[in-house]
Amino acid sequence: MGDDARLQDILTHLDQGLEPALDRLSVFLAIPSISTDPAHAGDVRTAANWLATELEALGFTVQIHDTPGHPMVTARSQPGGARPLLFYGHYDVQPVDPLDLWDRPPFAPAIEETPTGRVIRARGASDDKGQLMTFVEAFRAWKAVHGTLPSDLILLFEGEEESGSPSLRPFLRAHADDLRASLAVICDTGRHADGRPAITTQLRGLVGQEVVIHAADRDLHSGSFGGMAANPIMVLAQALAALKDDKGRVTLPGFYDGVPDLDPQLAADWQALNFDAADFLGRVGLTTPIGEAGRTALEMMWNRPTAEINGIAGGYAGDGFKTVLPAEARAKVSFRLTGTQDPAQIRAAFQDHVRRFLPADCTASFHDHGASPASVMDISDPAFAQAKAALTEEWGQEAAYIGAGGSIPIAGDFKDILGMDSMLIGFARDDDRIHSPNEKYDVESFAKGARSWARILTALR
Amino acid sequence: MGDDARLQDILTHLDQGLEPALDRLSVFLAIPSISTDPAHAGDVRTAANWLATELEALGFTVQIHDTPGHPMVTARSQPGGARPLLFYGHYDVQPVDPLDLWDRPPFAPAIEETPTGRVIRARGASDDKGQLMTFVEAFRAWKAVHGTLPSDLILLFEGEEESGSPSLRPFLRAHADDLRASLAVICDTGRHADGRPAITTQLRGLVGQEVVIHAADRDLHSGSFGGMAANPIMVLAQALAALKDDKGRVTLPGFYDGVPDLDPQLAADWQALNFDAADFLGRVGLTTPIGEAGRTALEMMWNRPTAEINGIAGGYAGDGFKTVLPAEARAKVSFRLTGTQDPAQIRAAFQDHVRRFLPADCTASFHDHGASPASVMDISDPAFAQAKAALTEEWGQEAAYIGAGGSIPIAGDFKDILGMDSMLIGFARDDDRIHSPNEKYDVESFAKGARSWARILTALR
């Protein structure tokens, strides 16, 4: 039987096995593996164990590696002289708050009929449990048809992606010889906004930083002390407000060092995507790109750095009113990086910026939450063209090379530590509400995603 | 028996009855009557009922009045031709968060030995349950000695003082004939910083305002949307940061309309208080008055208006990091007023200010939390001099006329609605940690406070 016939058998097998595959995904999604919350550490390990058991049953040689944080799961298929490929996904998920905005419990997955088709709804459905299961299901179908797994596969599953991946780089260094492949395949991205399949060829980097402003040694009554004692919320507001100027540009000295102009060819490619910013924003209740003056929406998202406040808290914010001058106020800030911006330099510039706003009696403390430079892929590797053709065939529309505004630091880590490029292919939709209440993954994404991997594996094996 | 002998008997009775009086206070303090939190509505009513029962047992004619919010408790002694006096206190308390900063449960009161004497520690010990019980215990001792209560007393206890007193003004209007006296006596203030007894003759007003900035209709991933979608935390930070200029002055147009210069005589009196700002701030871990340039610390606290951010919340502020662009961000802001500043005008100016910072796609909503102008008392009423002399005798040091930075809106309401002045006498200390974790009231404040009322009642009856 030739490769084409076997591919057809694999595709048929995937189609016929869709419902049990969704059942397996539902079991995986029911595990509340929130890596950023220490209270869920046991659940994160349960998710690692579940994945390991699935892979062992498929014939992979599996290891669960303890780390100072959450476990790494690795798996290998038999060697066979094919080009070694490393597949990556992460089994941890984002927190679920605000819980009251969910229409159903976030860890009680369900298949729902919607006007645009069936979806599976749960925290992690799209990011990243549903996505990583697309290639696991493709391997399962391959084995059912071929009798063996695809050869020379290395799988790596992480449980700390949503909490800054503190253990990843040490782990890659310690296991470099076992993990090095000819190419990494990362399934944690999406299709283009219009639904066409896409390979993401550039990613913004990320610096995450928490800042706490400390003033008095206790909360004070704002009647007694207001107007005389330092207010850490005001200090914080003033420091954060000054992060951007009235053109939307970040004010940190040296921030734009290493930020490249958009390549004219890439600008032309992106123009051809006919990105409809109004439609994209309209789906979340917005109308207008608000960012740097003079940049297109896709540039703002994919090719320009930014600073965002991701969280802020201080004083009394519950029901009613409390006339308090709090002892401290805190914020979480992230910077998205492009080109060769240096995460360490930007972190230091932010800390210097905050310190300039401190009046007498106030101090600032900082907590680091991950740092990764931007990544730009080398698409001259023929695997890119082969995967692009396979995606085009599966989806019936031309696959695109696109950028992404989010960070997938592991792509940079694979390059730095293992010397290998990454091919980023995922099937998520812009409306998947990842990191938000009511996250979902289209059943079409899941089903055609698995079929896509079958085609790509056939093309690359 | 003459008044002097009877006074001595009352004072002796109070001294001998101190421990049972502290036991009664402890029972009162164990009721978690947090008026700002709807979950505690039942507890607020329990506190009202407890107080009513105590007063009835003393021979007062008591009524509990339902309101749209929490109940009012009124009580009357027998008429007797004396000058009618209205005594006011509030039986509700502030919220207790952050709970983990309390050394003991906030509603399990205990007497503690400290280096500066015995204290009773619990939420509300100082503000205002401990204070209001000073006059209740004085009435009890008076009755034990005289056989009857002091005549022509009207008592009014409120359960909404810590939540903006929404029912108070309608209640005063509806019961004006029953509540009108020759003078209101309010026990909700403190001694001067050096411990000397004090009558507070001016109070800052208050405008409380909550603002919510709304952007997208859901939380967004800051990787996908960062740099393009509006961030409500940044909009809020920019609006709040611009509330003050680099001289510490509030920037709202017209804000300083009606703010008087400090009267030279009052400036001289306050100078004589030898207020030690470094010591006052040092007790809460601060060193330096940070406020309007060119003003003394007492001016900043008592005679200058200000704007303070009392609470802020938006996005993810828990453990770890979440790269979210939140759908909304909120803050609670209060303005302290002096002179004839108009609360309504300042509220409107703040709302206009916030709206000027709104970019496309952002809206602001506002929630009002109380508004009261500043109060300045007329101390030509001889009751002031009589009370001042009684305080001086009890405490063995010259009583002072002082200002207060906090708001006691009822003083303004008594003037506006009932046409009577207020005499503000309380025994709290600056280190009582009111509105903060580990609130306490000195047993000396409680014991000598009750004795002070016995002397004042004797002087005024």
C-alpha cells in the first residue's frame, strides 16, 4: 500500500474516531491544571500523568521528569532513519477568574452546538490541551493504519507554559542530547483571522514584571492621613501612566533599540491577508485600533513592541466604600518585544522608571515573571513549504505565513539551547476566548487539525 | 447631696464598674456589624438590637426604626426642663480585610497588656463602639447614683456611618421634631496626638466616587490584542495620575473654589499644639509629610482639601502572572473638602476629568458614595467652654480645640436639617488603627472617657 493510500486510511480512521477522540479530550480538560496557582500543583501533576498514560498506551517510551516546578513529560517513538522531529505542547492552563463570567464550570467540558458549528468548551480547550491532542490523535491513527508509530518522533510536554516556564531552559540544557531534532513542531498557535490555515513565522517576545509600591507599615484612614501621607496607589498610577506617551509609544529610554522596520516583502504578504481590523475588534466589542500612531493593525499586533498593564490591585475594591490609604499597591506589567530587543535591558529600564516616581517613604519591590526575546523563523527549510502544501490541501484554501503578537518563548529556547528552528502550526480561532471566560475550541479545528498532522507527517516522513 | 458629691459618687461607681463595662463592650464588639458588606446585614441588625436592649434596661424609651438600609436606634430619657442634648454614635464598623494582617480574629475582642497600657482589641473597638459606650456607661452610672437618668437626653445610633449614611438625611427629615435638641454631642473623634483631651471644631467634608472604565466585552489575551486594543487599566491609571500636579495640588477645574486660607488665630492655636509630624508619621512607618508644597502638616490634615485613591482593581492580581487585557478596571476615589467647597460640583468635575481620558471604545460608569461639605463649629455656645473645662479637669491637662481631617457628615446634617450645632468629643488615639487591621481602644480612653462624660453632664445639666 502506497503512502497516499495509507494517508487516506489514516484520514478515514480519524473521521470515524472523532467522537471517542473528543471523549478523551474531555477527560483531559476536566483536570484543572492551573500552573500559576500553587493550590493546583497536584492537578498539574495529574494532567502530566494522564498524558503519560495515553502516550504509553500508544507505544511511546515515556518519561515524567520532576523539576523544581511542574513535571516535564517526554516521549519517543522508535528510531527509523527518518528526519527527527520534536513535537511540543503544554498541558497546563490559565487561571479561570472571573469565575462568574463563565456560562458553565470551566473544568466540566461539554460539546455545544453553536451557529458556527460544534465547539468543545472548557478552560484549556484551545490553549493548549485541544491543540496538542490534534497531533496525539494523528499519531494514534497513524499507528492504527501502519502498525507502528511514525519513526524518530520526540514529544515534549510542559506544565509551566502559563506561568513563565521557569524550569524549561534548565531542562532543555540538561536533556539537550535527548531532545535535539532537525526541527521543532509547536502546536500552540492559530489559523489566520479569516479561518485559513497558517504557519506562524514570527512571534513577539515577552517580559513579565510585577511591581509593588510600599508606603506606610499599615493601612491608614484617609481622613486622618489623606493629603499628608504617601498613597502607594497614586504613586503606582503615576508611574504606570507615564509608560506611554500621547502617541502610544513606550517611554522607557532605549525601549525601541533593536526594533526593525517591517520588511517590505512581509508587509506585502500581510497586506494580501486582507485583515479586517474592524471585524476582528468587533467580535470583542471594540471598533478602533488604539496603539502607536501611523501603524497598521497587523503591525501593532505582530511587529511592534508594546507595554500593557495586566493586573492592578490596592486598597479596598469590594462592595461599598472604605476610606483607606493602603500600605501597598501592586501591578503586573508585560512588555511585548520584536526584533532584537533585549528583555533584561527592558526589565531594568522599567524598574528604573518606577523608582523615579517614588516619593519619600515609598519603596518598590519587583518580581520577575519570565523574559524571552522575539523569534523570527527561517522558512528556507523545505519542511515549511511541505507543511504549507499539506495544510492547503486539507483546508481547501491557501495556507499563509503569518506573525503572532503572543509569545511562545520555547521557540527561542529551542533555537538558543538546541540549535533548532521551530515550525509553528496550530488550528485555534481568534474567537476561542483563550485566557478568558468561556474558552472553546471548534470541533472543526480539532478534527481537521488531526487530519492536517496526518498529511504533514506523510509529507515529512 | 450636692452635684459635686454626686459627681464623685458617679466617678467612683464608674471606676468600680470598669471590668463589667469592658465585658459589655466585648459582647458588643463580637457582633460583626460591617455595614458596607451586604452579607453582614443581619449582623448589623443584631448590633442594633443589642444596643436597644441595653438602653431599655437603663430606663430609656427606645425605638428601632427600619430604613431602606440598616436600622436607626433612638432613645429618650425623661423630660425635666434641662437643656435638651442629642448624643450620637454609630454601631456599624469598617470591613476587616486584609484579614491575614490581623493578629487575632477581628470579632473576638480581647483585653491585651501593652507597653503603653491595657487595650481592648477588635474591629470597632475605637470606631465607634468603644466610644459610644463611654457615654452609655456614664448614663448607667448616673442612674445608679441619682436613681434616674439625666433628663432631656435624646440618643441616636446609626448603622450606616461606614457606608456613606444613605438613610440618615431622610431619617433626620422625617423625625426632625423628635430629634431636635439644643446641641448635638457626637462621640466619634479623638484626643490630640499628644494625648491631651480635645474638642474637634472643624471637619473636612467628603465626596466618595467609584469609577469603572469599560473597554472590550470580555477579557482579552494581551499577546493577541496588546498594542492594539484599549487597556482600561492604563486609561484609569492615566486619569488618576493626572488628578494631582507635581506640587501635590488637585488639578480639577474649580476644585479650590471656596477653600479658605487658615484663620490667623487658629493658625496660632494649632502652632501651640506643638504637633510633631515626624513622630505622628513615624508611628506608621513614615517620615515625611507628602502633600501640597508650602503647607504645614496640620494644615494638610485639617485645613486643606485633597484627593485620594482608596482602592483600585483590574485584570489579574493573584499569584503568578496572567497576560490578560481586562474588560474593565475600577477605582474608588475620595475627596476631602474644606471651607465651602461644593461636593456636587467636585463630583461633576471628577467625572468630566475621567471622560477626557477615554479613548475610542472606552466608556466610564460612576457610582456615588456619599457627599458632605466641610463643617466648622460655632464655639461661642457656652457648652463648649463648660465641656472644655470638664475635660481639662478629668485629664489633668489643658483641653484643646482642634481640627480633624476625617469627615463626620452628620455634623453638617444636624446643622442643615435640625438647625443645631455639634460638639465633637471623643477619646480615640492616633494609633488606634481604625479602618486597619488590629484596631484597638485604650482602656484608659474608655474609662476616662466615661468619667469625662459624667463631668460634662454634670456641668451641662
